[in-house]
Amino acid sequence: MKFTYYPAEITNAICKKIGEADKAKITDIIDAVYQLKTLCENEYNSDYYRTFYKALEELTEVLEAETN
């Protein structure tokens, strides 16, 4: 699977949109998205992980376009 956005980019875009500024929460979210990315990289895991990650990447793209 080719990744367009990485966990920190996805997390930063979402947290910016929702106004989340708590660094501990942001770090936890980055870690969770990183674990999701790791699940996506394993071809034996279900495709629904990859589908969800792609949806997060699409959301990130939309959120970034809104700020430009």
C-alpha cells in the first residue's frame, strides 16, 4: 500500500480542524494512527484497515485544501 499522508500529518490536520491542542492527546492520536498504518502494511490483515486509512488520507486532503 502506498501512503500519501503519514500519521503525524493526518493527526495534525484533524486536530487543527477540531481545535485539539492538548499535546498528550495529540501524541496518543499520532500513536494510534501509526499503529493503524502498521496494520495496513501487513498484507495478512484485513482490507478494512487499509480502507479506513485511505479514508483518513482523503479527509486529510480535504482539510488541507480548506486551509489553502
